[in-house]
Amino acid sequence: MLRFLRIRNLAVIESVDVEFEPGFNVLTGETGAGKSIVVEAVGLLLGARASSDLVRTGETQATIEAIFELRDSPAKAGSPSAEPHELIIRRDITDHGRSRSFINGALATAAALRDLSQRLVELHGQHEHQALLDPLTHLPLLDAYAGLEADAAQVAAAWAHVRVLREQLDRSRMDVRERAARLDLIAFQLSEIERASPKPGEDDELAATKHVLASAERVQRLCEESYASLYESDGAILSGLSGVWKRVGELATIDPQFAAYADARDGIKGQLEDLAFFLRSYSEGVDASPERLQQVEDRLALLERLKRKHGPTLQDVINKGESLRQEQNLLTGSSEEAGELQRRLNEATAGFLRTAGALSGARRSAAPRFAREIESLLAELAMSRTRFEVRFNQAELSEDAWSDRGVDQAEFFLSANVGEDVRPLARIVSGGELSRVMLALKTIGARADGSGRQGGQSRTLIFDEVDAGIGGRVADVVGTKLRELGREFQVLCITHLPQIAAKASAHFHIDKRVRGARTLTSVERMDDDARVDEIARMIGGAEVTDAARSTARDLLTAGQAARPTRRAKAKGESESPWRRNT
């Protein structure tokens, strides 16, 4: 669950701190105020692509930091009420487009962030409604519902292996001139990679080293000053602590409350001594020479050239070198090797068909159950007579139609009107119907994910304008569904509709204003009176009338009538440090 979000110098946001609640949270504000930037910040925090354009004009770095509260399942924790623990994630983005990420203070890779994003947050952006119209997105949704994602990944890996072997076999059958030309190109590219001899993660290490070397004199000065303060100066801290510990020892003989501190003195002394020696050794190890900095910059430039040609990542460059070596060996090999390659391809194809066939059977078995649940959820969203089907290819696909999704082609069909045949989703739904279909699909997907990942309130669902194309009674129904979803998960929703905003357990207002010559965006949690005014603005526009306020109060009264109860603090749970300090 996302408990706290801090944003610094991101786009039009100079400084924002937001403390979210369990349950259903909404964010409202005028169009263009920056609501989607808050959602984008969470996406960046969890591995989305960053660029220098995101850094606020005039600043050198944007920083996004969040605290997630995780709660293990009771079975894992071995008790009815598992203790929560906190996860702190930070991402820094420079005005040069580089970024660094940290998990609990330790440097983290983009892959680690993406893994966390799958377990902690599900983000549904403004464009997912249209993506739902693409039949290629339908099978993954069914797989997620049926718990077949691991099986689908196995099929995708098997298909990738088949494709690699096919390409290798095709190349082994080149004529003499094609083979000679290809070997020349392979030799050139391979020699370029082998001369550089890149190592995994080397570019990140060099970038960090360059950052230190660029400030080498300052780093050395800070280390030396800190070491002197701890160990060498006349008023050295370590020397002065001996008198402190003596007095604390005397206090402990008077009052046992001081005993724990007196017992900890050796450990604290050891930590300070370790810090002092590390400061000294680190300072001595920094090579402040311009030659060393130039060497690092030259190496980084070489790796960047390779990444532009064979990347985009350094690992891609390394993988490219390995694949070039394999292809070189194949093209210089004999016809017996081509025969061996054909045998391996036949085996890989048979394995792919076995795995894909099993996945296909599981999908077709789960599809009717999936459809019934979608119909049930749509009925709760004021589409009570809707029929929903998952239709698969009836005949076996030709070999040319096989893909990383297996041997299935599937598409969602729907009829929202009594007496009408089901038709492909892309051909029949209105904008409001599409929003509700998406909400139903995401609700099912989140529940399926929650059973195997961070379940319950430990998982956060973020909806960016799920209310597209709806209004009136339907908006009220969607708001009720989001509020009910907030009982199972933490829900963050950007909305323009007062009916939805009134259902939330926590309401945040995003405001954009001009101060001096700069645009600033702020985020504030609203109290009851402020919520009345904001919902009245959403009802009546810029001029808030008493009639609009009265309607807003009625909406809030009705919306909060069945409000989810805030989670009680677990036994023994302490208050979060960020709550105490903010």
C-alpha cells in the first residue's frame, strides 16, 4: 500500500508531499492542473522510462520518493495479524536524462523496480481504454485471471527458442557469396565488441565513479574533515564520548532506565570507529587526477557507442556478441551441423506445440468462468443484461500464425443490449460502456493478482480517469464499485465526476497557480468543508452557489453512508517514522 509520496522538481511540481490512506482515495482538480503528473510520478518510481524533459525548468534533478507498507499473508507470518513492514523507494532523474534508483537506501536496477511494480502497484492510464479494443490485449487478461501467466511465459520462451533456431537454419543455407558477406559483417561487429570487452553493469559502475571523480576534491575534503572530527582533532568525538559514557554509567547505577544505553556503548563506539576508518580509507582511495576522470569518460563514451549500435542496454551488447559468435560458428561449420540444427528445431517445435496445446486447453476451460464473472461485475455497473464471450479460433492455426501467445487467437465479444448478437468489443461499445468493461476486467485481474502477490490493502490500484465517457446514474454506480474495491485494495483514482469523488474515504485536491514568473502545482488533503466546496465546483463550475453546495452535501452524505472502515492498527504496530516526521 502506498502510504507516502514525495515529489521534488518534477514537471510543474516544485515540492509535494502526500500521505495516502487505506481504501478509496480520489484526486480532483481543474483540467491541466497536474493530476496525471502525480500518477506519472508513481510510474517513474517503479521503472517507467525517464527523460530530462521531466525535470523542472531551471533545476538539475527531479526526485520522487515513496513509502510502501507491506503486510505478509497471515499464513506466511504464522499469526492471525501479520506485522507490516515498510519499503522506501527513491528515484533521482537528472537534467541530462540519467536516473538512479534506490530501494531502502541501496542502489537498485530498473529490473528490480519493474519486479516491485508488478507486486505492489497496478496502474491503469488514460489510454488503456483504447488499448482494450485491440484483440491482442485480450489473451493476457484471460491468462492473468486464470493464473496462467507462468504457463504463458513458458510458451513465449519456447516460441522464442523456435524462432532463433529457424533463423540459424535459414542462415546456414545461404549461398557462398551471401555467406561470405555475412561473415565479413559478423567479423567486423564481433571484433568491435570483443575489443571493448564490456562487463555486465559496467556502465552503471562507471557512471557512479564519474560522479564521484567529478567532485573528488570535495569528497576528499568532506572525508578528511569528518575523520578529523571523529578521531584526530583536539575535540574529537570519540575521545569526548569516554566522558559521556562514564556519566551514563553512573546514571545507570541510579536509574536502570539508562542501563540499555550504557550496555550499547561498545557497539556505538565500534560503529563510529568503523566509520572513521572507512572515511580515511575512502579518501585515500579516491584518485583525483584529471587522467583518471578522462579514462572513465572515454570508457563510458565507448560503451555508449556500442549501446547505440547494438543496445539499448549494455547487456544487449553482451548478448549480441554471444549471438554473433554462435552465428559465426554456424556459418563456418559443415553440413552435418546444419542437420543437427534441423534436428534441434524439430525437437523445439514439438516442445512448443506440447506446451502451447496445454495452455490452449487451460484457456478454453477458464474462458466460460471468466465470462460469467465479467457479466456479474458488469451487472453491478448498471449493465445488467450484458452478454460477454471469449471466442477462440475454431480451426487449428497454420504454422505462420503461431506466436509467442501460443496456438490461440482470442477476442472478447459483447452485447450490451437485449436481443442483439454479441459482436467484437471494438465494434459495439460506447465510451461509457468501454470504461465499465475495463473496470470490470481490472477488478478481476487485481483480485487474481492479489491472491498470489501482495494481497488486500498491501496492493495499490491506480486509475487515471476511469470515468471517461460516463455520467449521471452510471457515474454513481462506478463510484460505488470503486469504493467497494477500496475494501479489498488501496485505490487511487483521478476523476472529474462529483458522484465518484463523493464516494472516497480520502479526497485530495490538485491545484495549479502562478507565483512570480513560475507555475506551481500543489496537492492538499481536503477536510469536510473543503470537500463540499470542491464537489460543488465539480457540479456547477467556477461559480459555486449555495444550491451547488447543498447538492454536494447530499452527495457526500449518500457517498459516505457505506464508507469502508479504516484498517485498525495491528497489535504491536508502531507509528511509521515518516508520519512522525512530517
